[in-house]
Amino acid sequence: KWKSLYQIQRERKQIMRETCSKYKSNNRRIITPYHVSRIFVEDKYRVLYCEVPKAGCSNWKRVLMVLNGLASSTKDIQHNTVHYGNYLKRLDGFDHKGIYHRLNTYTKMLFIREPFEKLVSAFRDKFEHPNNYYHPVFGKAIISRYRVNATKEALRTGSGVKFKEFIQYLLDVHRPVGMDIHWDHVNRLCSPCLIDYDFVGKFESMEEDANFFLHLIGAPQNLTFPKFKDRHSNEERTTTKITQQYFAELSPSQRQRSYDFYYMDYLMFNYSKP
């Protein structure tokens, strides 16, 4: 079993490197704190984890906290503790020497997810539930720019953004409000052409990949990757079928442009075109 998992890793990394050498000319670029600002550091087991939202990141942070001795079990850690507790160090918090030492000696990993599914998962999480950041900041701007005859109430609260409006915002070169890590390209979040990741896991094979990774770094035997969904846990996870339902609301041209938008992620991580 390990043998086939090693082989899968070799193939994923090869595809990533080939895509980088074909499309990116940044072999000589200097790695700056900005490039490593999404990377979390676990010094005890020497792990660097690049956070990709909506691809198991809450549970990965829980695992890192347990490895670090900050908690005895992943079950004990609340969502807010994971995301707002600042228990985990980020790589950009170290000086130049500290950053390079870790990049050169720690096991660097990232977990990714099919780009459209990741996008729909982010949309459902941020716009279909009460949210006191995404509605006022993104919702208001999106509704006022893309909705004809928006009601005063919608303009005031920013609630009720439709998927089609969200996609209009995403594809707009003059976006009324900036990019967000929940729908940015993995390419931009983790700089895989600049940082040579040792391990590339996929959300679609999370359990197998995660437990293989824990085996590789020599994690305690009793630590397994948690299966629970920690936000809106009574709601079905975003699946291919659910994703198709959302994309059915778009015009063929919007679907094509959305694919073009995430083209590098599709290519680099070997996802087939939906």
C-alpha cells in the first residue's frame, strides 16, 4: 500500500514541476515573506503546511496543534481556537535565516481540492450563512455592482448574494472588492513553482493521503486525521453533484471563463476539465 502511495506522490510532484517549468519563469526569484505568509510551521516534527482554505485546512491545523503538544486530541479543539487562537506560527514570522533553514530542512506539504468544488464550498460557507465579515465587505459590493434594482435591504446588509453574481465579481478585472484567500488560486497562495513541496495531498483522497503523510513524518500512531466537518456540520459537504447544480446557473461563457480563471490549478494538480 505504501508503495503505491509513494508512486502517486512522485507523479503529482512531477506534473507540478513540469507545469511550472513550462509556464513559469521564476526559477531565479527570491522567496520573500509574502510567498510564505500562508505557511504554518510545526517545529517538533519539522512540518511546513501551506494552508489552502476549503481543502481540510481546519483539521490540518488541529493535527499540527496536536503534533506540537498544544492539545492532546484533535477532538478537543474548537473551530475558533483553530482559526483565531494564533497558536501556530507562520513562516513569515521568522527572519530570513529562519525561513530558509525551515524551507531547506522541513517536510513541506499542501493539500488541494478540485477548483470548482473548492469555489462552491467557499461560496456556500461565506454567503449562504450569516457572516459578519463576508456579507458587509463582499456582499454589499457585489450586490451594488451586479444586481439590477437591488432592494435597500439587500444593499444595506449584503446578504443573499447569488452564485451568478459572485462569479461576475470573480471574473471582473475591475473587482469592486479585492481577492480573498478562499477563492484565490493555489498557485498564488502557496507558490508551488518557487517552493518545492515534498508532499501534495488531495481533498478527494484525504484520509489515505493524510494518514500516509502522518506515517512519513513519524507522527504518534494514535494520531489520525479527523473526519469531522467543522462548519455547518449538519449540511452535506460540497460534492461534484452539488457543484454541477451551482454551475448550471451560469452561462456557457461564464463556465468557460471560470475554468480559464483556475486553469493553472487544473493543470498543475492534474484535475480534468469539468
